[in-house]
Amino acid sequence: MSIKVSTRQVDGVTILDLSGRITLGEGSVTLRDTIRDLVAKGDKNILLNLGDVSYIDSSGIGELVSAYTSVKNAGGELKLLNLTKKVQDLLQITKLYTVFDVRDDETHAVGSFSR
Amino acid sequence: MPNTPTTRTTITLPSTLDTVDRVEQEAESFANRAGFSEDDISNIAMAVREAAVNAVIHGNSYSRDKEVTASFETNDDDLVIRISDQGPGFNEESIPDPLSPENILRGSGRGVFLMRAFMDEVHFRQLSPGTELTLIKHRIPAQDAA
């Protein structure tokens, strides 16, 4: 199973509800294309809801980092929401937990974006 | 988990992304049969997936003329998985540290790091041509064996 992405807008923040696996190939490409399209149309406040992401490999981690960088370079912010324990552990051992702004409450996460 | 008969399986596959999934699934199945915990099974499968990705992409460059060989062995002490490619070779010393500040935001380069994080031993061996990665997970934790 690869990744599924649903997009919604809440108070000026684009929330991507992701489910499935973010791995080398289709999963990583889907995430990359989605972020690229959002940045291209000027969406700069992006919240990735990873609550239903069961698995991320090193390519998926790289894709999250690339997404973070491309949104930041466009003058926006990308934050993470609802990490599973597995994904949280992965971000901790790769020291990326301190790079990303990680949230576990959607309302507070939406309110935390600077607008 | 003592006195387990040694079991081995070897598969040779093309250099495709399907191979990565197949090798990962085989590792998961072997780790499950060897009695590892759910967390360990997941970590072993991820480490092996990363090794297979290396073989398919960095080793064989998706070449139709090159194959990936994966062998899985369970003995009394260890789960041993070997993944080999037919690529130009690989210098493990050349791998940048993904945790260093200058590399932390790189979009790639974490595969070997994750293998080392999740397995007890990771060894590289140069073939001619190619590279073989050996990933080992001990079946009896040191604290239990003492």
C-alpha cells in the first residue's frame, strides 16, 4: 500500500492528511509532487498529519526533510502532526525531531502558524 | 531461543523496486519465524529494506543486466541476512554522517545509518564486481545470555 493524501484548509493552513507508507518510489513521489504544487500556488503554511502513516523509510524521511526545506525556502512553515511512535522514534534517532515543529493537537497546531 | 535448526533461503531478483518490497517481506517473515518481538521485526525489516534499496539503486543502478541476491539464515544465535549487488563497489568510509549539522537537512544518506541503528552488526564486503552487506541481529539479548 502506498500513500494517500487528502488536502483541506483550516484558518489559512493547508492540512495534508496522509495515510499509508512513505517509502521509496510512489509514496515519496506523491508527497514531493503535492508539496511542490502547494508551494507553486502560494500555500505557505502546511501541516502534515501523519497520524495514519504506518511506515516511513529513509527515502520517506528524506522527502519530509526536502518538503520542510522547500516550504521554508518559499518563506513558509511546514509542521508535523500526530506522529506514530514508530515515526517519532525514527525522527529522534535521526535527530530530526529537533528540526521539525512536531504537534499533537490540530487546533493548537493550526494556531501556531505565523500569519 | 536455543537449539533451532539452521534454516536458509536465498533469492535472486532483478534490480527493481518490487525487489525491495519482496526482500523486505522475506526479512519480516524470517524475523517473525525466528521469534523476534514486533518492534524488532519492524526494525529488521526496515534495515533490510534499506540494504535492498542500496543494492538496487546505488549498486546496480536499476540495471536490467544486474541482479540482487538476498540470503536469509537463522541459527541458534543470530538472524543473518546478506544482500549483494553487482555494481561498481562501495566505500563505506565515504558515507557522510547524517547527524552532523551540515548533513542534517540532506534529502538522502540515512540508509546505512538506519541499518546500523536497527541491527546488531552491519558488515560490508567488496565482491568482484559488487558489494555484499551482511546484517546480523542476535537472537538472545546479552542481558539474557549472561
